[in-house]
Amino acid sequence: MGKSFLLGMMSLLVLCGCSPSGADRQADRITVGFSQVGAESEWRTANTASVRAALEAPGFNLKFSDAQQKQENQIKALRSFIAQRVDVIAFSPVVESGWETVLREAKAARIPVVLTDRAVKVSDDSLYATFIGSDFVEEGRKAARWLLQDSEGKPGPMRVVELQGTVGSAPAIDRMKGFHEIIDADPRFRIVRSQSGDFTRAKGKEVMEAFLKAEDGKIDVLFAHNDDMAIGAIQAIEEAGLKPGQDIRIVSIDGVRGAFEAMKAGKLNATVECNPLFGPRLAELVRDVHAGKPVPKRVVVEEGVFVASQAAAELPKRKY
Ligand code: GYE
């Protein structure tokens, strides 16, 4: 092999950048713009940690934005991701409707969109590549089925109050739908009050106080669309001199650590699991979508139901 040939090969290697320089490693990374709902609940905190851990790993360049529960902030964030020409947009839409225009803008810019956790209502489902999240209607049904089971042999009437999640959000709409589908068919139950507590502890407590006043304490069951609102409501019930978990039976959704602690203390009766730890699966979907590989249009997260008697044994195993 001649000297000049070797030299030629070496300069070729340098030219084609076969030894990875910093700039090349940067170019290999997938830039993802992620717009999160906010920090309204324990569930959301766990979800943010899971998404961040997965998309801050090598191979990704994450641009994270917190919408503080406001759709206008999310739309702004999405437009800024489009202007920055990110590779993939992922977001958890705070409410279901009002996304057509901005999603069309992303499509026109050829930036694929992955929906996480909450769904959108759009006329054209080619506006997003895939949606990963829970089946919220089924979660509502699971809460209702628990209530039916726990009410076996009880004659009724039973007065039920409902703390709804954020108005217009997919989990509030769907959990309500699933719960009512089952409860409305049983004449022993009467839903006497139903109002939004915006998925937060503070609002859950405030609205429960109002319920207790309006119903003069005559409430048998509370269904809360998330654990945080149930935990807020538990405080309101105790302050009203009643025993949560006994005088008022409570079922909520998420399965966060705080719910297991409340169940262990006998103050919450059951929680329906909603798993926020889908960051790793999201990272896979982002990689596939970016590579132009086919992905399922819907990826459902598997989850269970836990009752108070399981709390002590389950608590140390909980990951969120
Ligand atoms: O249940 C609630 C959170 O969208 C599934 O949002 C999520 C819900 C979750 O604030 O705690």
C-alpha cells in the first residue's frame, strides 16, 4: 500500500467525519419539544419525572415547557417548537378541543406530533402520529364497579357527590362518562352534586366544603376524579367532624403514594390506578416516529385497582 494512498484515506476519514466530533453527536440527537399540562397533582409530578428521565437520555435533546394548566400557554409552546424546527413534538393537552389550527401548522412544517396522557378531539386524526395514555372511561367504570361491590347488600338510597377534574379535559369527561354509565343503572344511587375541583388538593377541599354545607353533611359516597382532590376533600370531611372512609366512603383515581397512605389510615376506601410512568415507552415511540417507522395509533397503559386492605403491603412497592 503506497504512502500517498494511506494519506488519502486519512484525509477522507477526516473529511467524512468518521470519528464523531461534538457537532456530529449533536446532529444525531432527536430534538423533542414536550409541552406538559402543569404541576397540579402527584400524578403529574411523577409523569414529568418519567418523561424527563427518558427524553433527557443520550440520543435526545429535550425542550420542556410547563403550561400551568392553560391551553393558551400550550399553543404558544407548540408554535415556538415549530419555529425552532424541532424533530418531534410531544404534548399532554390540557383540554380536548381547540387544537385543529396549531396541529395543522405542525403538519405543514412536517413535524410529527405524539399525544401523551390526554386525548384531543379533531376532525382529522392524521394531525397526530400516535396517542399514548390510559383508558379513562374504563377507569371511571372501575371506580363505579368498586362502589357496587362495596355496596352489596346495602339497601340505599345512597347520596353520591362527584369531584370532577379540569373542565373540558379528557380524563374529566371520560371518567365521568364511565362512572355514570354504571352507577346511573342502579336506582339505589343518587348523584346529588358534581363539580370541578381542577385536579388539585386545594380546590378539592374547597368544593367538598361547599358540598358538605349544601347537603348538610348528608353525603354517603365521594367519587373524586383524582387522588389529590380526594385528599383535599378528606381534610374538609374531617374538619366538618365526620369520618372519611366510614361516614363517607371515598373512591378516587391515580394510585399515587398519598392515596396509599390515606388508605392505610382508613380514610380512603379505594383507588383506581392510572400509570404516569410511560416515559420509556414514549421515548421509543418518538424514536420510531422520527425514523418514519409505523407506530400503533393508540398505545394504552395497563393498570389495576387497589383497596384499603391492600395499602400497607402495596405502599413500599409503589413507584409514584
Ligand atoms: O389523573 C390527574 C392529573 O391526565 C391522567 O391529570 C391525567 C390526570 C391525572 O392532574 O391527577
